[in-house]
Amino acid sequence: MKRRDAALLMAAALVSGGTVRAQAAFPNRTVKLINPFPAGSPVDVVARLLAQKLSEGWGQSVVVENKAGAGGTMGSEQVARSPADGYTLLVTSASSHVIAPSLRKAMPYDAVKDFIPISLVAHGPTAIVVHPSLPVKNLAEFVAYAKANPGKVAYASSGTGTILHLTGELFASKTGVDLLHVPYKGAVPASTDLIGGQVQAMFDSINNAMPHVRSGRLRALAVVTPNRSSLLPDVPTAIEQGFQGLEFPAWIGVFAPAGTPRDIVANISRTLQATMSTPDSRDRMVQGGLVPALIMEGDFARTLTQHQAIEAHLVRTAKIQQQK
């Protein structure tokens, strides 16, 4: 009896130990943040800050992997197809989850059904910049010049269907100008050609435009924000110059694959809220040209729905041709 009891106790201990190991607290290994945009982009700035802060909050390694291409859809598809265990998360922008579904006839994922929106983290405000050779000093002069030269003012973007492209289309729609869109594979090569004079204008993130404006290589006509940016305090807003309705829903947020367990989503949400609301996190986002804005789960999902309706309307009214 004693020998049998001992065996039973040992078996129970093994089962118990196996259960503890199977239900080990999340995370107990490296977490990957997939950034579907190039290094140096606003999404990349946020992803790397998130990696550091989440790692500090969890006491576990968090790494960023860049999987750029196709307006953010390549990396987003990778996350949609990843195991729903919380160890592969997506840090992305409206390009992959709001704009692409409005522009593409066929999507490699369902932006609503294949993901759980965990948190909106920041807004990425835009600056309207031009090459210094363009004879304009403000938005009114830019609009007048574009109307006098229809189809001749070329504006660069980070690619067809990206936020920078749609911001330009929104501007054209609101002001009645005819601009020539020139897509690039990322904001950096786009601004490089703008500095070189191959194109004349760009609706760029403040993060990317700021150093070029400060150096005098580009001229900023306006920031498309409710208030002036602390990074470009001498540049007036579009609203100050009498141009309303140019604000584009440019946000950066965190998603998990659909099916991720509720307790893991709640863990990620709590850790994001605790680590990204600190003064250090907020200051670093501001210095990167971003506007901190934590909008969690359900509220973030409702924001997505609203923005998808806005983008679909813009694509229809601007008559932007859908892509394959």
C-alpha cells in the first residue's frame, strides 16, 4: 500500500507540475512586435519604444521585426497567420487596417475578423512641405500655384494607398487642385527625391520632415494638427491659415491575432497602459513627432470602424482607382 501510495503521489505531482508549466504566466519567452513598415518610419519609432517599455514591464525580451511591403499588408498578413498566443503582435498604422481595405479589391486578411485591436498608442500628425525652389510661402500661395499649374505639381508619397498618399488626395479634394501623385517605396526615399528637386511637394509625417525643415532643405507650409507642433513651433496649422477638414486619421496601434486568449489580451493591455502613460514614454513620442494617445480595446475598435467609413468615402469621392 505504501509503495502504491507513493507512486500515486508521484504521478499526481507530475500531472500537477505539467499543469503549472502549461499555464505558466505570460510571457515566459521572447515576444515579437512585427512592424510592417521600413526602419525609421513613425511606426518604427513607436514599435521600438514599445519593445523597450514592454520588456521593462514584463521582465522579458521583446524584439521588433521589420516586415515592410505592400502598404503594410505583408507584415500584417504574417501576424494574422501567426499562432494566437500573444507572442507575435502587430504594431501598425491606418495604412494596413483602414486604407488598404478601402483600396484593394483583394486583401490577404480581414482587417476586422483576423485581429484583436488592443490599443491605439499615438497619432502621427502631418506636415505639408515643399522644395525651397517652389515660389510659395504658405498654403494659400501653394493652392493658387497648383491651380495655375494643373497636374504639374508632383507630390511624393511613401506608396500608393498609404497615409501620405491619401492625405494628398484629401488635400486635393478639399482645395480643388490637381496634383500629380508620385509613389515611392517608403517615406525616406520620397523625401530624398523631394530634397533633390525631382518632385515639388510632400504630405509628410512631422517625424520624417522635421530635420529637413530645420536644416532648410525643405520648406514647411503648414502642420495638419489642431495645434502647432512643439517640434516646428514657427509653422502655422492649416486651420490657422483658413483651411478646414484636412486632418487625416493617422494613428499607430497594437493588434494581436484573432483568437488570442482574453487573459493574455488583458495582460498586454494592462502593461501597455502602465508603461506607455509614463512621462518618459510620452516625452519620447513627442520628440519623435508623434501625439501620445492611449485608446484601449473596445474604444479602439469603435475608432477603427469610424475611420474605415471615412476612408471608404474619401476613396469614392476622390475617385481613387482600386488596386488588385
